[in-house]
Amino acid sequence: MNVVNVVPMPLSSVPPPRTTVPHRPVLTDEIVAAIQPRSGGVYVDATLGAGGHTIALLGAGAGHVIGIDRDRRALATAAERLDRLSPRVELRHARFSQLREELAALGIDSVDGVIADVGLSSMQLDVADRGMSFRREGPLDMRMDRDRGETAGELLERLTDDELTEVLLKLGEERRARRVARCVKQDLRTGRLETTMDLRRSVVRAVGPARVGGVDPATRTFQALRMAVNGELNELEQLMDAAAAVVVPGGVVAVISFHSLEDRIVKRKLRDDPLWQPLSKKPIVPGDQEVFENPRARSAKLRAAKRLARAEGEAER
Ligand SMILES: C[S@@+](CC[C@H](N)C(=O)[O-])C[C@H]1O[C@@H](n2cnc3c(N)ncnc32)[C@H](O)[C@@H]1O
């Protein structure tokens, strides 16, 4: 494994670390236990976020961590927190679907482990100008990477009523998708839909204000649009393929997901590739204490698998 090109980030000019945690990582002990980092090992944190999992890996003895995030703000926050550890980290602004290319750019063709904690960080959800929250007035943006791609507003303009219905059904599992799509498109046409709160009002107009099981009526619509804007399922498929190509025999992939469609992708990719040996039959979920302390952890599922060596003469797929 070639690590000579892992150049430390010049982090010394950034301000000192904050005192509050910008995003509370989930299943941290479990992900470290799955990876079992070694001092000579190189690991990828494909969803760096605020760097919580990376800090835990380094704290548990990982030699180097390459942290990837498509969100520049997340990278800046993590850089600040990782300052002290900077000789052992390399931060990359990229989509994790580009994992192989990012490693190639560093002169690395294989790593000892890949972790991912897919979805949204608290930093993205809590900041109004990202447009990800139906609780805050913001632009209809929802992009994790604000340097590229279509915003939620542009996506809503482009999709037909039928296409929007499909997105809400598939990614949001919204039973009243057709009604929601019709109201949203109507409000767009009449100029009544410009912000996140407008979008929430459209959804409420379609399905009523009732909260089902304590869940806001706009939850499913916002989730579906965010996943569509960021191509989240496709990204995860590609990450799993890339991990299969770069993790060394004996190395581990460990993925935390929060959505049943994502968990299904991880489960299928690990099951269908005979060179992955799952570390547990069932996904690992947070204990009661973690959920109590961090309610956002409640739907997290961790699946991890070890890479097996290819048998002699077995063709590369
Ligand atoms: C749940 S947060 C990760 C939090 C992190 N584990 C921590 O301890 O702070 C998910 C992060 O992954 C990033 N992300 C999501 N999809 C991505 C993708 N396809 N490529 C790169 N980064 C992605 C998001 O921008 C976000 O910062």
C-alpha cells in the first residue's frame, strides 16, 4: 500500500477547535470495533461530516484517514476539529462515488477499511440556508455540494406531475404522493412556492396538518426531494462497488444508513458479493442509551463486512 502521497492538510491557520460538537456521531464504538484500526493502516471515512468518526478511528490507533465529503462547509468544520491530528489525515472535497479516482489522485490503490455514515448531518439540517429543514425558512436548495447540481427548486420545476409523484412514492414512501405532487406543482405555477416553508404549506394543503405518529406531514416530501437532489441511492450503490474494489483482503467496510432503501442497498451489495463476509447477520443498531441521548440515532443501522482473499485462479469481476 502506498501512503507516501498522503499529504497532511495545511490546517494550522484555522481557528482553534470549537467547544460544542457540531454533529454527534452515531454508533461510534461499534464502527471502531468493526474496523479495528491499526497504526500502519490507511482508512477512508467517506462521509467525513464534522469528523467525529474519523477522530474516533484515529483515537483507536488508525495510521491515516482519508476523509471525503461533498460539502465544503463540513470539510471546513472537520479541518478545524482535526487540526491537531492533521499529519494523519487527508481531506478531499468529492462525492464518495468518486472514491477510486480520489484514491488514485493520492497514489493509493487499496485501503484497509472504508466507513460511511450516509445521509444528512445536523450541521446541514440545522442551518436554514441549506433548505433541508421544513422547520426553518430557507431557499429550496437541499444540495449537499453547493458547487454543482440542480437545486430542489429547479428539480421541482423540471419534473412533471407524474415524475414528482414517482419520486415522492419511491424515495419518501409518501402514500398521498399524487395529491402532494399536484399541490406542489400548482403552487409553483402560481408563484406561491419559493421557500422551504412554502413547500411545507403546499404539502399541508395536500394532506392536512395532522402529524402521524409525531411525524410532520412534510417529512416524507422533504426526505424524498433531498435524496433526489443529491442522487443519494445511486451514490451509495457506487460507493459499495468502489469499496469492493479498494478494500484489501482482511479489510472491512462499515456503513451506517438511516433509510430502509439505503439499508437494502448495503445489505444486497454485501450479500451478493462472495468476497464480503458480513460481520453480523443482522444490522447493528444503537442501544436505548444512545437513542435517549441522541434521538437522531434511532433509525441508524450499521452493516459491516470483511473482505476475503480471492481464490487462486478466480477471475476478477
Ligand atoms: C451523517 S453525516 C456524517 C457525520 C460524520 N460521521 C461525523 O462523525 O461527523 C453525512 C455526511 O456525508 C456527506 N455526504 C453524504 N453523501 C455524500 C456523498 N455522496 N459523497 C460525499 N459526501 C457525502 C454529507 O455532506 C455529510 O456531511
